[in-house]
Amino acid sequence: MYYCKNDACKHLKPYTTLRGLMAHVRCCHSNSPMGSDAGFQSAAPQISSEHSSSQIDTYIDMDYDYGHGTADNNMLTAQNNAADTQNCPTALHEEIVGFKAEPYGIVPGNDSQDLCLSELEYRIASYATENELSKSSYTGLISLIGSVIEHCPGASTQPDISIQSIESLNYKISLGNKSRYSIPFKTVEIDPADIDGFPERHIEEFRREAGKIFFSYRDIIALCELLFSYRPFWDHTILSTAIVTRDGERVYTDIYSGNWWENVQRKLPKGDVLLAIMLASDQADVSANGREKAWPLYLKLGNTPKAIRNKDKEKASRVLAYFPVIKKSARYGNLEWYRTARKAAFHHCLRIVLGPLANNGNEIKSIFLRGPHNKIYKCVPMLACYTADLPEQRLLSLTMSGNAAMSCPRCFEQTSNFKDLPANTILLRSTKLMKDMFQHALALENNNQQADAYNMRRTYSMSTVKNAFWEIPGFDIYRSLLVDDLHQLGGVYEHLVNCIEQSIKEKRNGVRLIRRVDERASQLPPYRKLRQFHNGFFLSNLRNVAYAELKDHMAILLVVIHDLVDPQFIISMRYFIDFYFSATSKEHTDASLQIVQDSLEDFQKYSAIFAKYSKSGLAFPKKHMLSKYVGDIRNMGCIDGYSTQQSEHQHKKDAKSPAKRTNKRYSSVKQMAEFVHRRDLLFDMQAQNSQPRIEKPNLGVQPTTHKLISKLNPSSINELFASHVNVGQFERLIRSFLDTRMEGRNSTRNLSNMPKLDTEIVTRYQTLIIDDYDVDGICVREKVHARENYHGRDRYDYAIFRDGESGHIYGYVIMFFKAVYKGAAISLCLAGRYFHTNDGPHITGLTTVEPGLNRSYRGLFISLVHDLIQPIYIVPDFSSGKFDGNDALYRRYLVNTDTDHLSRSMAPPSTVPLLPSFITWEHVSDEHSEAETDTTIDGDNNTSTSDISEDDPMVE
């Protein structure tokens, strides 16, 4: 989070991104004197850089190093930071935790091996592999390349392509099978008789029903060593951790900055390296009809920074195994023994793949691995996190579904209490506790107390299968299961929206209100890549809604329903959306985490109104998981470092693509594994012969650039502006702009004394491209349109403009044009201003503005193009009505900042009106108690708390 420390600044809300703060400084402090207290306060680590001497850079004083514990051990110490922070109040301070990583030696010589492929041949092989070319397509590609080379003018020699077919390419790749970069899959057939905890009386029935079961896996230690010593990551691998602070406030970003790594590092022997293993798995459909599935297990290391490991092109996440997909059984699917058999088979596969890390006793196994720069390090492998959706979390922890008394896979909270925020004293699951309880239940069974053992398992949500993670020290699966924005936040939002839709349908005019919501959603203007909901807005009209669509849905939800439902729905959703944006930030401090917690508590306060329309009364597991976000971020860093979005995206290349290369028979798992092995070997051997990954030089905060494109033919001012303003008004408008903005005069002058353009011929443009840069030198591109017939409709975007007096103003862009003044071309923008209203806080918590029809020049103004800061989404307040005699303009508009983090950073804190009365959870509890009494009298006391289908993959 970033804070502006200028005394005159009125924006008290922290900015979630540096880019948002930079935009604020440009528009609000561009002319301010730079005193000693000027500048801004940041709470997120940034890469060190040398900045330019522009005025904005006096606000940005960041001279620090991000090389914490990297391979060359350039860790900053408190003494080194002391001198740096004397003149820089916002400098980054990193305190070493434990000891530096010390190598035990170095592997002599050069271990790089070559596939004997030329540069051209490697590019051909890479293209063929990534695009899954068939034999005929590959042969055609080679023929085409040969024809092009043959007819290439000036070619003295023709390159010899040795890989003329797919078979020759595979043979070339097979030459590297004996290298250390080759980590092949081993495929074994799983025999039910060898599975620990398998129902012995049903072995033959299971064999007949499930058929042959194959499991493909790799050596986990060899794969960890490959990633730990991966040459492109040499200078970026994290060998030790540090407590990151700024201005005395701790910062949480990646896994290395969390409490978990810190606590582990303090206990490690001197010189040892924590090998933070990150696992992820999820079933994926690999056929169009959904009948064929794959179940990959992915591995990556937390020692690789998330900026690298989250990028698919970096190949920092690899397939460790392919679990067997035991299909559903129409005959035995509902029987307990069949579900137990499938769970036992899954954990049997886990024992196989994790077996090399097992150790006798409770001591964590230490291993010597080749690391960066071919140095040998003593590593301590531990499970940092296991990323999975809720059903798979239950399978991994072997807990029961939502019908159990305590169905959370991470704690012992009562399922019926999932609607509430849990107390801080709630008992957490752990390996030791669950093993003891498992042994106790087993002892009850051996003592012929089967009923007591059954009740114990049902009460504490335990399985009869022994968990595979119990055998691996340092692999506490219950602590390693973390929150997930993709399935949990998306699932809770979907549930809440369905409740709102149900409440509307129950109204007398519900059908008409639903139709009105759909009409509003279809009338909203386009904005960036925001989805347009033209075929119905509510989720019941949408199929297979993706997470990205849910975020677009969330962006306009409050805008289209705020005056059609109970205000308590709107206020509750306002706080949920605030929680979503604050929780998904990429950088956190203790202050920002308090904002996350406050938003959650406010949402909880008003969320009781949803209970009436929820089958579970909001007591479902995904709602319960919201309470764990703050703790997980403190322990493991921001959630973008372990989100299931990465594994879902990886399915495309490691599940769907390999599945296309199989014959869809029982050996398809083995075929997928062989394809992935060949592909990885090709890229790994090429990468190991390349130079280490070099970051582009960090040039710091670069000046924002504006470029006009989509040029139209030049025309006269009279022709161009006749439809927007009369010629006399425009002449005064443009000459007043030249007098005040270009010449810097503040006093009012006669029109005859004001300057004017050199010529009345101007050139119109339809699109503006804004390239903005953050402190890391990363470019963020924005487009602002002012054009007719853009994909079948006119598009005139809204934007934030820099204003010298009031900081910034809102306006809609009418046109971009270039004119000539004093012999030079100037880029200008004609826009219509929107003014702030004095109506008090809006129910949506958004800022309200109104068109300037009654102001001078009807609100029109001219601005320099480079004074346009960024596009903004301004939408009608449909409850305000339209102007008399004007069917196009509403009386009031909303500045919708629920579209993205950057827009949120430019907005003031959400303020909603106070409700005189609202439904509380005490009211819901009283009504529930009365209803429970009535059902007991009627003899029906079925109070199932299960919500929408939440069962794990082993429960049908």
C-alpha cells in the first residue's frame, strides 16, 4: 500500500499500486513546492533504480535493493540500511532471518550438454512442440522452410536441416535421456491389494468396476534439483529470507516475506536452505464432451520469485505426476466402500511420489542439491503450500463434506457456525492431532466399539483412510491448505448474487424487475475489456461462468440493482467488493490487512439479509474461508503467489495439449507423460546452454507518453465542431484555453487580446494510447477512444484530466485533434466535464457526478492530451432519471471504480448512508429457533447444512 504524505493532500485512502499514487501526484501536486515532508510513503518493496530529475521524481525517492538472499547473497543488513535511510524516509529495510546460505562446494567443469541442434532447428522443434504439429503438418512445415530457403536471394549456402520428420526430432531429443536434465516419468499399475486402508472385501468388485489403474510420476528430488539449479533463474533464486519493512511497518509480498518462512528459517542449522515446495492439483476436462479427464500434480519452488514462477513462459512449474482418474460408478458410486477405495487409491499414489522425502522418525530429511551457479547446498524440503479447490482440499485432508459436523479441512469449527466469523481461539487441525485422533478411533474399533468410532469420525470429520502426508516430516497438509480467490471468492460472490436474484423474483413485479436489470446492463457504455451482458445479467442466464466473467459481473452489479432491492443487500455487497479488492492486492502491510479485516466484519454485519434466501443460511464452507485470508497473507504472502489461477492456466499445456497426443485408451496417462518428458527435455537442455536470465535494466519511473492514432482527413474548425458547439463559442473556448493554459495568464482578458491558432485547419484522431510506467519500469498501456461506429456503436470514453486548481476532473472525451500554434503542432482534446454533486453518500458507495449542461459552454472544455491521466468508467445512475427534453443524458452519474485495482486506488474511501434499521444475525437466530421448534413439533427435524454441491472428488 502507498500513502501520500503531502500536507495539502486530501486523499487519505492508501493506494494499492504505485502507479495509482503516481497518477495522484501528477494531478494533485504537479505545481506544489517540494518541501521536506513532501513525497509519499510506500509499504511495498521495489527494485532499486536511478530516477530522472523530473519534478515527479522528487516525490519518488526510492533508493533500495531488492536482492534479499539471492544466489550471490547480497542481503542488506541493518547497518547498511542505516546510512541509506537517513535521507530517504521510505527506504526498504531488510533484516536477515537466521544465517546466510553457505554452499558446501561447487560442481567442477561445465555440465552443459547439447542436442546438436542449430538455431534454426531448435526454433523449428520448439514451434512444432508447442503447437502440437502432427506428422503430416510437420513434414509440410519442413518442406515450406526448404522452399523458402531455396528461393531466398543472396543465400550462399543452404542450411542443412537434420530433423526432417517427427521421428528424427524425437530421436534427437532422446539423445539427452542420459543427461541430468532428463527426468522421465515412471508408470506403474496400481494393485488394490497393495493399497493401505483399502476395503479388502471389495477388491475384486473394485477391479471389475474401475479396470486397470495406471499412475505416472517423476522423481520429486530430481525435479526439485532441476528447478533449484535452473540456469535462467541463477541470479534470482531465494536462498534465505528476511523481514521486509518500510518506515517501521512490515511488508508482505511473496512467500519469503511471510511469518511461516521466518519461523522455519530461525530453526534451521547454520547455512541450510529451506526448499519451499509448492504443490497443486486439480482434475481437468481434456475432451470437448467432458468424458475424458486428466489429473496432473504440479510442482514449483517458493525459492523462485513469484514474478517468475507465475509466468507460463518461464517454465518454473512442472508436472510431477498424473493421478489415475477413477471414473464414477453407476452401480457402486453411492456406497461408502467405493468412496473409501477411491480415497485410499489417491493417497497410495501420494505415498509413491512423496516417498523419497520420507524419513524414519519425525526428523525432516535434509538433502544435498545442486543449486545456482552449480554450487552444492544442504536443503531442507518442506511443503510450503498445496493449492487446490475445496473438494480437493477435503480429499487431501481426508475430511468429510458439508453435511459433517465439522467439515472445514483446516479447523474444527462447527459447520453450523460457518455463517459467523470464527473466534481466534478456534482449534486448528494439525498432523499430530489428526494422527492421535485417527489412532484413537482405530483403538475403539479394535475394542469392538464401532458405534463410538463411527460417531467420532462423523463428529470430527475424519476418514478411515490413513493420510499419506503423515509419513513425510515437514509436510503438514492442514497448514499448507490456503485460501483461493478463484474458487472461494468467486464461489461466495456467485452465491450472494443468486440470493439477490431470488429476492427479486419473489417480489410481486419480480419478472419486470429482472427485465429492467437486463436492460440496464445492456445499456452501459463499453470500458476496456469489460464484458457486455446483452443476453441477460443474472448468473442464471449464463453458462459455465468463468472467474474473469464474475469479476466483470461484480464491476457493474451495484450500478444496475441499487434502487431495485433492499438497501441492506447493496451495503452488504459494497463491503464484500471492498473485501475482494483489498484482499487480492499484490502488496500488503499490517495496516492494509486491517482494512481487509474491517471490510470483512462490515460485510458480516449486514450479510444476515442473505440468510433467508440461502439454503444453508450462509453457513457454507466457502463463506467460512473468508475469515482465513488475513492469517494466510501474514504467513504466506499475498494470495497471487499461490492462487489456483496458475494451475488452472497450466492445464492448457500440461493436461489438454498432451491429451490430444494420445489414443484415448487406458494407456493415455503414460502417453501424456512421455510427451511432457520429451517437450521438457527439449526446452531444458536448450535453457541450460543459454545465459542466466537477465532482467532489463530498471530505469525507474519513466515519463508517461501519449500517442494519437487512427488519423482522419484534415478539416476546418467550422466543419469539425459544428455538431458540438457553435463557432462563436468554440472560438472563445479555444482562445481562452490558449491564453490561460498555453500562455499561463490567470486574469480575464478581452477576446480580441487572446491568442489564436495559426490556421483553422485541424486534424482529428480517434484513439489515444497512454503508456505509463511503474517504478519497476513495466509499461501499462491504456487506450481512450473517441470514435464513431466502433464495433457497430459510437464510443466516447470517460477519462480523468489533470486540473491545476482542484487536482483532477472527470469528463467524457468528444474528440482528439491536432492544431498548429506558434508554428508547432499541439495535441488537444475536446471534452465535456462532469461536476461533483452535493447529494451526500450514495447507497453504492461510489462518487456521484452530474453533466455540466447548465454551466458555461455547457460543460465543454479543451485540454492538452498529456493532461489526460487515465480512462475511468462513468455510468448512469438509473434512479436519477433523464433531463427533460434530452433522452441521452441522466441527471446523475456514478464514477464506477469497481472495475480494477488502479481505478480503486484513485477513488476516495467508500462511504455509504446509515440504515435506520436492518436485519441482524440475532434476528435470524431468533427466527431459526422458532422455525426449529415448529419442525420439531411436526416431527421433522432435518436441519441439513449442506449448500450447493461441495462434495470432494471421491463423493458422488
